[in-house]
Amino acid sequence: MNEFIIGLGGALWLGILTSISPCPLATNIAAISFIGRKINRPSYALCTGILYTIGRTITYVVLGVLLTASLLSMPVISYWLQKYMNRLLGPVLIIVSMMLLDMLRFSTKGSNLGQWCQQRAEKFGLIGTLFLGMVFALSFCPVSAALFFGSLIPLSIRYSSAILLPLIYGIGTALPVFAFGVLIATGAGSLAKAFHKVSQFELWMRRVTGFIFMLIGIYYCLRYTLGVF
């Protein structure tokens, strides 16, 4: 039970780290600018923040269920994963850590997806914000893809949790937007300064998480692959 609680905490942390990574943070800023249009209506801003959170969570839960449940439902794959998951986690965590530490970099091309989605969401009011969260959740970049596919999905498979862990992860990815929605609703200012602090926090936490992932990955490789311990 305690180990599963650690898994839940890990899923939440992965979600928060994903949300403040450079690429997802850009889409979250777009979402917050969308929410901030109604800054003169605090209750509206708060509702849009909640709906955006729900939208992101729905997408990650659906992806988590499709990937985790499908893998676990196939007897051969399920058996193989249960037998070799610990061996697989070592290299995967090392690769993810290298991406978090900027030792591996992949170029990504920008797009006008955020602007296009906001224009479409504008037509549907509050429900449009739900749609915005669902679409923005699919805007994977190398770091967010590594955290979701390389860390969360293996974690979900390990704990046989196709719904709960992706749900916690989805909530984590939307927490910053929800928090800023609350700030807008309560009339708090200085959002630019807050974003600057979030960017600084992300840089250090990404490095710390990458370092921890590297150590865990090396440990798993030594113990389960090489049998040193």
C-alpha cells in the first residue's frame, strides 16, 4: 500500500513537471491568456480553469487506459512485462533523465495550434475550455512525451493502474493553470512575475528529477539486468 502511495505521488509529480516544462508551459500560457479574457468576471475565470483541468485529465486518462489496459490485457505481453519490467525500467529511466538534463535534445517545430484552438474554443464558451484542455494535452514535445510514455505508462503498468495514475498525472499537468485561474478569480496580479518564478522552478526541478531518474535507472540496471545486488 505504501509503495502504491509513492506511485501516486510520483504520477502527480510527473504531471506537475510536465506542465511547467517549456513546451507544455507555452500551451498553458495560451490557456491562461484565454482564461484571462474574462478577468472582470472572476467566477468565469475560475470555472474555465476547472474545465481546462478536467479536459486535460480526460485526455490523459483515455490515453492511459488505452495503452496500459491494452498491454496488460494481452497475456503474452502482460507476462513479458511482469517478468522484464524492472529490467526495462532501468534503460528507460536513464534515457528520460538524459532528456531532462538536456543531454539528449530533439528539435521541434512551432505551430499555430494554440491560436487555432483558442479561436474554435471561443465559439463554445465554457465548454470550449474543456475542448482546449483536451487538445492541449495532446501537444507532446520530447520532454513531455518522455515523461508520459517513458515514465508514467511504465509506472501504470507496474502498479496495474490504467485509470488512477493517469488521472493523478492529468490533474498534475493542469494544476498551474488552475492555480492561475484562482489568482485571476481572486484578483491577484503580477502574473508575469509568477511565470518567471515558475520557469526558474522548472529548470531546477527538472535537473533534480533528471538526476534522481539517472540514479534510479543505474540502480535498476545494476540490480535487475546485471545482478550486481
